[in-house]
Amino acid sequence: MIFSNLFCSVNMIQFNMSQTLLNLLFLLPISLFLILGLFASKQINPERLQKLSNAIPLLAILIGVSSAYWIFQYGPIESSTLGFYGLGFSLRLDQLSLILFLMVSIIALVVLRFSFNYLDGDSNKSKFIGQLATTVALVQLLVLSGNIAILFLAWFATSMSLPNYYSSTPTAKRHK
């Protein structure tokens, strides 16, 4: 009897640790996109920028696909809220948020690859890639938000971070 209770409590601890690890794993591509967005406008090496902007969405897709079994098998995972009175930081991983996270990551991969080809030779390419990476990170956070406060902040930050690229080009200034 004691051994069965001990075994059940050990399994429960492992299950909770797996949920926490999965939540932290989804924060990895969001953090990497934010770091890319922060440092892309610093005129880093264009080849390194292209490799990073291809690798981060692939990592997000890999994390999403590899965790799909866990989410579909064991159900939704919600992190505990870091904050007061239910307002703070929390993530919720369920089937819908997983599908949307994967969709955002795939679209980010396609758009980032297209942007590198389309903006080849443009002096503001790294600035645009940085703004786009920040926007993707905030949309991923929006999709995974676990409470209304994070949902609202991510929504607002996403709308503020949308790339405002062509308003600074001479052609766009003539058409204003």
C-alpha cells in the first residue's frame, strides 16, 4: 500500500514536471524571436541573420510537432499564474493553441524566407526582419496566452510592432 502511494506520487511529480518543461519549451522560440528582433536592427552579419531567421521558425515547428502527442494524449496544459489576483503571466497549451502556434510558425518561416529574397540589397532589410521577428514572437505569445491580461497586452504589443517599413522609403513619402 505504501509503495503504491509512493509510486503514484512520483508519477504525479513527473507529470507536473513534464507540463512545466513543456511550457518552458514553448517560451524558447518566443524568446529567440524577441532576441532576434532586438539585435537584427544592429546591422549584424546578413548571412547570420538569415540563418537565425530560418532556424528559429523551424525550431518552433519542431517543438510544436513534437509536443502534439502530449497535448492530444493528456489534454490541455495551463501554467500557474505569476502575478496577483489572477492577473499576470500564464500560458495555456491546448489543441487549438497548438494548431495556431504551428500555423504562425509556418507562416513566419515562409514570410521570413520571402523577405530575404525580396529585400535583397535593401539597406533597411535587417530593420524589417527585426520588426517582423518581434511581431511573430508577440503573435505566438498571443496564441498561447493563459489569461485575459496577457491576451490584451500581447494583442496591443502585436499591433504596435507591426512592421512600418515602407513609410520611410522615398517612394512612400511622395505618395503621402
